[in-house]
Amino acid sequence: MIVKTSRRKLPAHYAAIVSPLVLSLLMTFIVSFISTLKSLGLQPDLPATWLTAWGLSWLMAFPTLLLVLPAVRRIVGWLCEPVAR
């Protein structure tokens, strides 16, 4: 028997904040891990060092995305045709 639970969603106007939030979390998670691993190699303290680097990089990335995303959207609008409806 499948039980479907309804999950409440945020209102649509929150997408302007949630999108850069998720993007910054995922991007900094991956990029900081790769750069920390390349810099230190596999060491016992890699997870702690990486999480510190991740936190710092996310603190910079999220506000930066909030500031530059409107300009990025305009540039993409100049470069790409609009979606056909």
C-alpha cells in the first residue's frame, strides 16, 4: 500500500532565494572538496579541513549569487531565444 503524504511547499516568490541557495550549496560542496583534496591529498584531517573550506566558500558564494544573478539572467536573455509557449 502506497501512502502519499502531502508536503507543504514554499510560495513561488521564494524561488528567487531558494534557487541561489541550493546552487551555492551544491557548487561550493563539490568545488571545495576537489580543491581541498588536490591541495592536501587523502589525509585523516581532510573532512574537517574540507568542511571548514566549504563553509567559508559558501559564505562568499551565496551573497555573491544573490548580487550577480539578475545580471546573469539579463546576459542569458541577450544570448538565448526565449522559451516558446
